[in-house]
Amino acid sequence: MPELQQILKTALMHEDCGWNMGSFGAIGEFHHVYGDSAPADHAGLMQLTSRGGVRIDRLSGVRPVAYETLSPKPHRWTQAVSLCLPKEDAAMHQRDVLTALGPDTDALRAEDRGAKLFDMGLGQYQADFCIRTADPELLAVLNQNAGRSLFEQGNPAMGAILKAHPHRVVLTQIGRVEVYQMIGGPDTGGKSPEGPHTHVLPKLLKADRTHSANTPIPEGWVPCCGIHPENPVIGRLGEDKPFNRSAFDAFQELLGDWGAQDYCQGKTAVWELLQSGTPAEGAEEPQSREGRAGWRNGIRQWRVLHGSNSLTEDYAVRFDRGADQTEPENPGH
């Protein structure tokens, strides 16, 4: 555990590392914004800006899972580490109605500890998705409608929330993410603000999943915090950037220690074939889903590492096709 703690402490000081907590359909994200002040060295595992913050309070029983996913863009890939707990340890309150929780005495900033916290009642397994406010007008609406679903027809609370833009606070058994910026919507031009932000997507919530099917979380474990170390080919705003070899190598170390064996073996196997010049028609991709994902990302990464040629193009055409197993990219990850 001391090694994990030090890795996380170092990551919290890295401006290109993003963080999130939540579930499939409701998530709070913390990212640095270009031009903001550099990360500060806080006590414990915490990082904070004027836009939001993240704090990890628990590492006991945590299992880190490192993985890469296939981007819909064939020259890119995404990467992350999920801090997971056994399913029974990851459970939160799963409230399904708006619920007053009192003052947020554990808030990241002292000035927010008197503000009132409300669970939005999204009923998610590993995350209590909350709002926090000291606004008397909003508090009146929230208190009047506590005990009702925010999605109940005629409930004015959701409209009041979207108008007032309270802080969002996502709580898990591992820690919390806080977002102070406006809620993405009409007041932000229809898109999420740059840096810390939240997403609540009712359509995904209905799937009642703890995570995406393309995230290789081991059976019986639940992701409670997502970490997105600097991506070697994608910038903070989702733009292409020149290949950063040191960022690539750093994540490959985490993948070797904390990644799925099938995935890593699939990537190693295709690298060995490309290294030896084996024609694509003589290669056979792995049988497992994770192995095939490793194989496909291995082709992409080999092209970035060694340049494109007729051999790598043949492999890409034969094996890296279609949109299956790809994950939508999230700028900042």
C-alpha cells in the first residue's frame, strides 16, 4: 500500500492527470485547466483548484486495475487506473429520492463546511451523487421537495438546481470529487465547462451498471475512483499531440503491474510478430475479448513507436477494424 500511496501522491501533483468518481451515467471529474495555478502539495491525498477538487481518504482493501481502451480514432487509445473495492465494500446508500444530509463537514475547503449537502437520489451502487449549497432560495426548494424523486413529474427541484448551479459532490467509499463550476447546459452554451465538471445521463443510469462493459474490472470488484495519467497522444482538451514517450513508458509500467494478463499478452504477441516481420495473413489474433483489445492497441502503438509501413498497415486493415470494443473519448482523459 505505501507504493500505491506514493504513486497517487505523485499523480496528484501532475497537471496532466485527471480524476473521476461516480458510476455508469453519473460522474464527477477533476482536471487541471491550462493557465491555472500549479498543483499544491496538500496533506494526505488531495488536490484542489478554484474550479474543484479530489480527495482519496481510503486505500485499505483497494485493488488498482490499469487498462487501456480502444479509441474510435484509429491512431489513438485511452488509458486509466481504476481504484476498486470488493463489491460488498464498495456499496454506498443508493438513495432514490432527494435527501437532506445536513452540513458538509468533510468538505475539501473550510468555507464550504457549513453549506448543506443533499443526495440527489440517483440510486447508484458505488456513488452518492450530491449537491451542496448555502443559497437560501435553492435550500427552500430542496427542503420542500426532499423525499421526492428529482425525476418525478412536476417536481420543481431539478429546474431550481440547473438554474442555481450548486456545487456537486460525488462521494464513494474511497473519497470524494467536488465540482464548483457551472452545470453544463443552456447557461454554458450546451457543453460542459473546461476542467472539473459533472455528467448525469439518465439513459445510462437506466442500465444500472457500475461501469462500462469495455472497462476490464475483475469479477466481484467495483471501480470507486478513476485516474487518467497523462495520455501520450491525446492532450487535455482531446486534441492530438506529439507522442510523449516518457508518458507512454510510465503507463506501461503501471499496466505491467496492474493490468489484465490477457490484454498484456495480446499486445506482446502482436509486437513480437511485427518485430519479426510476420505477414498479417499468417497472424492469428487472440480468442479472448481482452486479448483482442490488447492486440489492436498493440498495432496502434507499434505504428506510433516505430512508424507506419506496409506491414503495420496490413495488420491494421486486417485486425483493427470496426467500432466494436471502442470507448468514446472524454477530453481531459
